[in-house]
Amino acid sequence: MAEHEGFQQLVAEVIREHRGERVVSFEFQGKRYWLKQVEKLAGAMRLLKQNSTHALHKEIDVLTELAKHGAPVPAVVEVGDGYMVIEDAGATIKELLAHDKAALWPNILNDVAIALARLHAMHFSHGRPALRDISWQDGEVKFIDFEAHQQDKSIVSQQVRDLLVFIHSLYRYIGPRNALISHAIDAYRCAGGEAIWQKAKQFLASWQWLYYFAWSFRYAGGKDLKPVYWVLWHFRQQDRLPCETKTKKAC
């Protein structure tokens, strides 16, 4: 009881010192936590973004529900008026790719791809699984920041969007390292994501005309435009199920 009271007192202190800051980290008894507060919107952003209070409550509900089913998400340890506190889940994939040696990238990306497939197999979605919204620590993957969760769409549509956002994010942050990225997506497909991969391919079929337009920007476009070409390129490749190919070779 005293330990919990001490934790609550620290949270109150952090809120006082960082009122209005959307995300703040702090430590308690050697463990790291994150305080997330209602985002303070100003000017035109009030019209462009959804209600920030509603967004935070929705994220709390989503994280709580996912945790009940054993999904790979950080635990919500404290909830109050306009804030929540979650446990630290390690560095984001974006941070790891920026600072860790490239030799570790295949394992990290495969772990993330498999975790996404398992989240989908549980009939859940993330909404925006960009590399800045996924953490990895000692082989354990956690999905964070579920504010883009789209509960008004079918689960298949949400999962297709997840996969496309994920592939786009891979190309955005590490560039056209096609073998590395294809290997990670193969891991997703072999871990149960094949049906969603095929649905994503079908969805993009009517958008493949963009492939020729985007070709000129594959190396010189902006961070969001360049990956468009490579996402389309990915789905134009041979689509044989990779794990089936490996099985046949082994036989």
C-alpha cells in the first residue's frame, strides 16, 4: 500500500512539473514509466485532429482490452483525470535502427514482423504500426500508441492498413534494403499473415499505375514519397508463400 501511495505521489509530482507535456518518462524504484497526458491542441489543430481527451480514453480502453487477451502491449499501471501511466517497453524500432549495429537488424525486424502477425491472428490491429510506435527489448516486442486504432472499419481492412503502414515505415527509415525488408515480410507471412498479405496485394492492384509515376522519386523523393514506390515494388514481386517454398526444398 505504501509503495502504491509513493508511486501515486510521484506521478502527481511529475504531472505538476510537466503539465501540458504530452509524453514524459520517469523512474520509480529502478523501473521506467511513461506518463501520457491529454494533448493540448491550439489553433487549426483543434479542427484537424480528433478530440484529444477522447483519443486518450480510447487508447486506454484499447490497451486494457488487448492486455486482457495477452496481446503484446505495455501494461497500463495508472489512470487518472487526463492522463495514463504505462510501463516502459524498451527502445522503439526507429531508435534501435538509428543506433544499433546493422548486424542486429534482421533479428529485430523479424521479431517485429512475427509479433504483428500474431497480433493479427488474435483478430486485433494496431492502426499505425510505424517503427516509432513499436518497441523491442531483449527479443520482446510491444506495440504502443494506439490512438490511430480504427474500430469503425472491418478487422481485415484494419489489418491490411497495418501491413501497408508497416512496410512503408520500413522503407521510410531504412531505405530500399529490399532483401532485409523482404525477409522480414516473409517472416510475417509465415507466422500467419499470408491471408492479409494477399489482401493487401489485391487492394494495391488498382493502384499499381502509381508505380510508374513514383519510379522517378524512388531515390530522390521525400521521406513519405520514396517508400510509396518501394511498397508497390514489393507487391509486384513473386508472391509464392515463402515458407511453402522452404518446405518444398527441405523435402
